[in-house]
Amino acid sequence: MSGITSGTALWYASRATGIVCLVLLTAVMVLGIMVNRQGRLPGLPRFAVTGLHRNLSLLAVGFLAVHVVTAIADPFVTIGLAAVVVPLASPYRSLWIGLGAVSLDLMLALIVTSLARARISRRLWRGVHWLAYASWPAALAHSIGSSSDLQRGPLLALASGCTLAVAGAVGWRAAGAA
């Protein structure tokens, strides 16, 4: 009987929730890119698209919270609480954890403005929402750089698939605008 220690469980939980979070954030990004100015996708009513985007975003935030907590609690790496929001504050893989902090900070701005959407101007909300275009690549780079699991094999293929999905959505949107 090998037994899994709590440290090992935290390590697996952190990696697994990070991977799930990357996939969910990719889905949110693709959906956000593909939605036209009227908030519609071909064949779907606006409320369905809005609800799907919101619910996928909330699910991603939940997985992100578990990912951050388990990464901080993991005894095999040293990622302090400050490193969660302060770029380059982590002694462990500073650049890559720092990119995760940048991505998280941008996502927090998105969350706060989305919660305050009824109280702020649409222009301000849209301006801040454009930060998602910087948050996702920072999260992708964090994922690949901080985890050797994503640097080869099936998980590298998954990260490549996420990249292709976002690039395809950008191409689809650009073709529709042209």
C-alpha cells in the first residue's frame, strides 16, 4: 500500500484544478470572442449565450480558487499568499508564478466590474472586460511555464488545443467583421 500523503494530494489537486481551469477559461474566452455585438451566436438566443458565458466563468473562478489554495498549501513548493496577487513575489519559479498573479489580478478586475455592471457605465465595463485578452495568454504562459506536466505529452497537446481554439475563434470573429 503506497498511501497518498496530504502533500501529494495537494500537489495533484493543484495541478488538476489548474488544468481544468485552463480548459474552462479557454471555453469562456472562445465564447466571449465569438459573441457578436448583439450578444448572440448563430442558432442560440441571447439569454442562453449570456448564461453559458456567466456560468462557465463562475465555474472557472471556483476551480481557480481551489487551484490557488492548494498551490499555497502544497508543502513541496514555496508560494506565499502575497505571490497570489503580487507578480514576481514568489521564490518558486518567479516569472511563471508572477504571470499567474498578473492573470489573476486581471480576472479580479473583470469579476469586480461584472458584479458592479449595473452601477458603472457600459463603456467602463467593456474597457475593463478587454483585459480578458491579456489575462488568458498570461494564464496560458503561467500554465506551461510553471508546470513541467504541460511542457510535453498529452497535456502539451491540450495546451496547444486551447491555443488553437482561441486562435480559431479570433479568426472566425475577424472573418465575420471583414
